[in-house]
Amino acid sequence: MYRQSARITACNEQRGAFVLDDPPISRVFLPPVLKIRGDLIAYVQVTDDTDIEAVDVTLLDLADDAPARSVQAGGYVKIASLRLTAGGAVAWIACRTTFPPQLRNGRGTDCYRTGRQAYVAKAVPTGDDLKFTELDRGRTITPSSLRLNGRTLSWKKGSRRRTARL
């Protein structure tokens, strides 16, 4: 995978090279909100519309010809961290914003420490879709605290570490 100007291109032995992102319609962000695991790629994509900015978490399987699966993370949110399992489950921590955010995600945004309304979510592949589940929310979630150990997801809320199964 590499970035060439505003485009991101991925290569796969069976499928060859293809473009993940084609601006100006949408923007794809690099790590920490883009994860690769084997033939799976999970990434955050922001689509600008005249009325709202849609933030999607997208899962692409390079091993088959199926279209990418996306789930809406919300409008006007910033994704602070993203994790991907070998089975295609995706988890993230996002911060809500009350105004159109700067089009950046990950570190370097105002979504890197506690204090903002944040939520932890997961999306699990179900057929051709991703099933969204919100796991936790609150102002004391540390956006950079998301960890994945096997199928156990953990994050920090206040002084305690919380867990969920992916």
C-alpha cells in the first residue's frame, strides 16, 4: 500500500493494484486509522456532502472480489484509534464534535485525550454488511487507549480498563 499525492493505492498478488480513494469526493486517512491484517484493510473514510460530513469505517478484503463493506461512524466525529481482527471485526474510538471538524483523524486532532464526548464501537462482518454496536460512551474515555489482544478489545475509561469480545 502506498500514497501517491492524494490517492492511496493497494496491491494484492491476485488482484493487482487498485485505488482505495479517489478525491475529491472522499478522503481516506493513514495510520493510526488505517489497519492492515493479512488480506484485510480497515480504514476511515470521510465523504463530504453539501449538508453533512459522513464518517465511515470501511472493511476491504483483498482476497475476494466482493465490494468494500462500510458502516457509518457518524456525522461530525473524529476517529482516534482503530483495530482490526484477522476475522474482519473492526473496533474504534471516536470523539463527537459539535461543529464541522478539520478533516483529519488520529493523533494530532483534538481527539487524543479525555474530556470530549467519546464512544467505543465495533463492527462485525455479517454476510455483505457490517453490524455496528456501540460498546461504551463518556467523557472519561481515553481515545488513544484502544488495545486488541486476540479477540479481546480493551480501552481505558477513567482509571479502569474495560473489555469486550470481538
